[in-house]
Amino acid sequence: MTTKYIELHLIQNFAPSCLNRDDTNTPKDCEFGGVRRARISSQCLKRAIRNQFKEYFEEKDIGKRTRQVKYLIKDKLIEKGKEDGVDIVSEHCGSRLRNLLVGGEKTVIHIGIDETDKIVDVILNNWDEVLKHAEKKKKLPDKIEKEFVSICEEHSKNIDIALFGRMMASKPKANQDASCQVAHAISTHAVSLEWDFYTAVDELSREEETGAGMMGVIGYDSACFYRYSLLDIEQLLKNLKGDKEKVQKTVSAFIASSIDAIPPAKQNSFAAHNPPSFVLAVIREKGMPYSLANAFEKPASPDTYKKQSLVENSISKLDEYWKWLNTAYGNEGVALSVFFTEDKLKLDNFSKEEKVKGKEELIKKVMDNLKLPEKE
């Protein structure tokens, strides 16, 4: 059987931090299990994952989210030897492309570098005509605009578009279904918002002047998060147009990037660079994927009777819920479940064979057990 899904389940404890803020400039939260939980949004985590991709891919393999398509076009035109008229052509073609794909100037579009290359080739092949229309600020000839749209409707093979998908409001055929799902991370326990009152010293103030140069407050919390994400291998293979080598590289990079991903917000103030304490990867060949979030419907807490810390209790609750889930729904679809955590922690429901030493060994084991279809 071939691999259908790969799940990632992480327990990650952060020291005081402000990793993801809402419109009130305070850490995001939500209610779960009747209590307030710290939360890191799916969008924030995906951004942190994408930021890690540069460790594994060349820039040309990663798409761009932007309202400034003109800069991509301009750089490519200059790269291919154009100088005169580049500014006006890139400005006009970028504007036309945005209007064609998303129907407006204010919407961010997600475009692949491979798509940009092809669009620039169309511009160069029709340079005089494009320049004339750009100077008059007129709509480009239909044949050129149709080529622009057709290029995007063929779909990009850029890694992040294949993983996270995209939506083009005005041209649905250019849409791409995501092959991965990333849940909002929630704390395994109840959380209260705290405030850091700070002051700044004015180093040039005179002796007769009193008080701080400025003062303010920063909202923060400290939370142990459960993180869950899912890779749909069939969809990823489709998005990458059957390129199995690229699928394998993408799966490996996604797992590594997910483990390493830490939101950068307010890190200069808090330096909360805390890696996960527990990582579980699951390969499913059939059946449905499962989130383990309900392991924490009853909030975790330090267990003095068992002499468990908050993190240890969170991992133990995950272990217990995993056993119940497999007992209730079966695990015949699970081809592999592999994890790593601290050696001192004893888990009752994961066999010794499923435990590895760390990230690299976990990724290797997943890749060794990844089964792609033999035929396209």
C-alpha cells in the first residue's frame, strides 16, 4: 500500500513570550475545555515553517506572496538583459497580472518563481507591443493577458504553493488545493495573560529632570503547546505533477522545518527559542487522520503525586489518549509511528521500537517508510 497521510504531533513548551499577537497587541488565545488557552495561529506557524525552507531549497523553488509583482518582473527583465523601459513595463504588467488573477491592487497574490520566468518570457517575446500599451497605460492585448492567465492555470511546482495552496479569486482554475493542514497550536493547560511593565532611561536627561524617558507594557504568557499538522501525500504528488524526487525532498524538509519552526515575534524581548520536548510522526496508509488535541480537553498540570512536570504530564496525557484512540478506532491503517523525547520520560503505550534518538533519525525513519505509487 502507498502512504496516504503523514501526521506530526508536537509538545513544545515556551518560556515567557509573545509569539503571536491579536489586534489588541496581546498574545492570541482561545477557549478549549472550558478554560482559556494560549494559542498560536495556523497562519503564524505556516509562516515560521516557510521561513525554514531556505535551509533546504534554493530561492527559485519557493514562491512569493506579494502585492509587488512588479519587482519580481523587473528583476527578471534586468537579469535577461533589458534596461530601457523596464520600470514602466514591470509596473504595468504587475498591475495587469494582479487585476487578472485577484481582481484588485490591494490583494496579496501567491506566485511561483517558475511562473514569473514564463510571464517574463511572454513579455520579452512581445516587447514592443507591451511597451507601447504600458506607456499609454492601456490594457494589454488579449492574447498576452490570456497567456499570463494560462501560465498560472498550469500551476506552479514551487514547494510552498504545493504545500499550502493558493486562491486566485478572479481565476479559479489558477487555484491550488493545499496538501498540508496546520492546526492552531493550543496550550495543554489553562493560561492567564501577564503584563511586563517596562521603562526606558533617557541617557541625556539633566539632573533636574526626573522620571523615565518612556514607559509601557507588553502582554505575554508562558505555555506548553500541542501542535498538529498533516501532509496529504496524494495531493502533494498531484501538486508537484508526479515529481517523486521533489515529493521526497518536500516531505523531509516539511518535517524538519515544522520541528524547527518558532515564530520570531518579540524574540528580541523574550528570546524564547525553545525546541519541542516531544515529536511524534505517524504514517497512515488508509483510514482517517486524527488530531490528538482532545487529550488536553481536561487541562494538563504539574502532577506532584507522579512527580511530573507540566511538560511530562502533557506528554503522558498524549500517550494515554493515543492508546484510547487506537483501542476505540483501531490502528490497522498506521504503517509507522515514531517519536523522540527525553530519555527520563517513561511512556506506557509506545513500544521501544518506535522511539528514536532525535530529529534526524525520526526523519530518516519516516523517509525510509514513505511509499509513493509506482505509476503516475
